[in-house]
Amino acid sequence: MFGMILWKAPGQGAAVTMVEKHVLHARFFCAQIARGPRTPELVVRRRVAQAVRRLKKAGAARVVLPEDFAWEALLQRGGIRPMTALPLARRMAAELTEAELRRLGTDPAGAKLAVAGERLSGELTRTVTELALRHRYVLLDVPYGGEELGRQLRREYGVTLLLCPGAEQIAAADVLVLFGPRPDLQRKNPSVLELYEGGDLRLPPLLLPPALESKLPEGVDRPQMLCALQEAGALRPGQVTVGGE
């Protein structure tokens, strides 16, 4: 089960309270921590540590955090990990790429896209397939498996991948989508999406249908919450969409 941490105004019962919350039918153990503009830093830190202990005891291994949370070290010390939006971003890589093209003002018909990784994962394969069906110039750079994927796409959809591109070809792409660190690449592209652990993940606004939007709790890290809801099966693929800047 997931955990959740929310701030609450001081004077609303105990400094740290535990409640069970349901968000779109997904169940969360929620630690509500009293914090006001004048609450001393040391007091907040002590309350966060108490909340972490109680979440751990309740069985929460991963936690959706508030938007302005700065005590990740206490989570790690208590054996709890913050929820990461990376799985959601990797599943939405094609949509994020399209959003970057719109932001850059690039004509989709002439856009050049490069996808690179350390292996041909399922997420990378899905991203390349979706992009190749929409764009003429899609470059794929992986150590192995690219030729087989290229043959499959050509056979099933009649589209062609540009395989084994050189460094200059990758550098000329409008958007570079990275599913691994790939320190060999220069990253001088107009847009680079770092979709890997430790990468600089910057997401545009992510939207839900209005009927679901009103169900989200206020004050949480939105991408973390959306990722948790998808993993819990409370959100179906396609219900999360990319908004404008």
C-alpha cells in the first residue's frame, strides 16, 4: 500500500495524525503533519520523523509527498522511498515528445526525433513505435535489437527507422529521448528528455478529465500522485494527458 504525507494547519488535533484516505478508490495511509509559517524547522523535522516511523509501521514502503517537501533524507533513514514520477514519464514518453515539439514550434512533418538507451526495453520499444507511426524521421540508438525492431515496424506498418545513427545525426535531432544516461552523447539538442533514474526529469502540466480532477487531494506532488494512481489501477492508460505550458 502507498503512503501519503500532507501538511495541515496547526491547532487541528495532534501534531501528527494518521488517517486512511481513498483517492479514486486507491487506498493510502496518510500522515497529516501540523506545519504553519511560524513552526520552527526543528519541530517540523521531528514531526516528519515521527510520521515516517508511523507510516513504516503501517506498511507503507513508498510515499506521495507534499509539493514543498525537503526532508527526503528522513524517509531514507526510516526505510521509506518517495514515490517517483519516472514510471509515468516513461509510459508517456511519446506524448511528452509531442509536447516538446509543440513547445519548440517545430513542424511535426519535418521533425527529427532521436531515441537512445542502454537496452531495448518494452517502454523504449513502445515509444519508438508510437513516434515512428507519426513522424518520418525517427532515429534509434541502442546496443542491440534495433535491426529486429526496424524489420518488424517495416513489415507491420510500413515505416522505417533510422538505425545506428552517428553522433552528429543524433545531435541534429529536435528532441532527444534518453532511456539511459548515455554519457557518450553531447545533448546539445533543442530538447532532451532524461527518462532514467538520476536524470533531470522535468514534466509539463499533466491533466485528468474534469470528473477525476476534483478527486485529487490538494497540496500533494501531482506527478507522484498520478503515478501512484496508475500503478494502483485507479487510472487507465490515456486518462493522464499532457497540458500546455
